[in-house]
Amino acid sequence: MAGVITASEPSWIAPFAGLSPRCFGKLVTTVRRKVGADGHRGRPWGLSLEDRILLVVVYWRTNLTMRQIAPLFGVSKSAADRIIDHLGPLLALQPRKRFRKDTVLIVDGTLMPTRDHTIAEQSKNYRYSTAHQVVIDADTRLVVVVGRPLPGNRHDSRGWGESGAKAAVGKTMTIADGGYQGTGLVVPHRRRKDQELPDWKEEHNRSHKQVRARVEHTFARMKDWKILRDCRLKGDGVHHAILGIARLHNLALTG
């Protein structure tokens, strides 16, 4: 059964991967090293590595079901499922371990509607969701850390520590919104009841808000990938998806 979409035709890459063919080639090279080190045994894959990576990316981008996506690549539904399970972790973003002394980071939480109710809870978006702590570099806007998924009813100030994002960032200066009060992060000045903030604090809050908006812009770009709006993956698949999309976001930014 012949497929419709293939990485051998560069025109398919940009619409579905959000990457230029050159950046997609870099991604394939990196994954090829990991696959070689993995020492895969058993029946050979029916698709080339390039097409398998593109299948995973198309799945994240469109959120089609396995029954819908399999014919597009000329494979069975079960084969498409195995490809996503195998390559999803290999496409995941590796958290940055070291930061320059002058680095400024921005953190915020985002909700990801998730159908696996064993890891999700009803949240303020009125859907079963997982909560994800995402940290970006304020200067480059690259995603540097994504915390482990937590139930969607978990407050950001609590999720900051429990997701592992706090440990990954260490003592690097990090900006956050008012929901992170008491965490030691740089948050806006609070106005007490019946009191006005001094002008210098108001000005600081304005500049703080302008800088912190960069993480919201990152969320907006990442959620072009429809799987982040309604994830059907179970267990660690949710985490691998957002990590993989973060990596693709970074590749698109760096060119």
C-alpha cells in the first residue's frame, strides 16, 4: 500500500513539520544517532527513518486518529501506533543543564486537555487536563525546560516544585506571574487593599508584564500543534508530545 505523504518530497515537510527541509535533515541526523545506539532488533520498519519521523510530526500537528493517519503513509494502524511509541521519546527536548550567569528565564504553566484520566484532572478550562510548567530563555525565547505533567487542578506555585522544573533551573533568575507568590521567583508587586503602588513599582510591573508575555507567545505557537488541544496519548505519551513539540519549536526559531 503506497503512502500519500513522504519526506522524500520536501514540499510535504514545511506544512506538517513547521521546519525547513534543512532543519528537518538536522533532526533526522540527530535521531539516527540515537536509533543506532538503541540497537533495535526484530522485523525491519516498513518506512524509512525520515518517513517515520514525519509520521510522528504529522500526528502531533494534525491530531488525526491512527486509523486516519496510517493510510497517508501506507502503513497499518498498529504500525503507526508502534512508530509513535518508539520515536516519540527520541524526539523529546533535552532540558538545558547549564545557564550563563546573566541568563534570565521565564516560567508559566499551561493546561493540555488529556483523555487519560489516570494522569489528568478537571481544571479551570472545565476539561480533564494535565498541567505543564514550561521555562523559556527570555532573550532567545527558546524552550529550555518542560516539567513533568501534573493533574490539571494543581496550582502553578505547587507545580513549579513538583514537576521538576525548579530543580532543573536551579538558582538561575526566573520571572513568573503572580500565581508563583512565595516560590522565590521574580513576580509582580502586589497592591495591598486600599493602597496604591508607588510609581516605580507600577513601572516595574509594566516592564515585567511585557517581558513575561514572551512565554505566552511561545504557548500560542506551540499550540498550533493540535495534539496540545486534545491529547489521546496515554501515560508518558503526553510528556513526550509536549517535549517533542518544544524541540521542533526551538529548531524552527534557530533555523
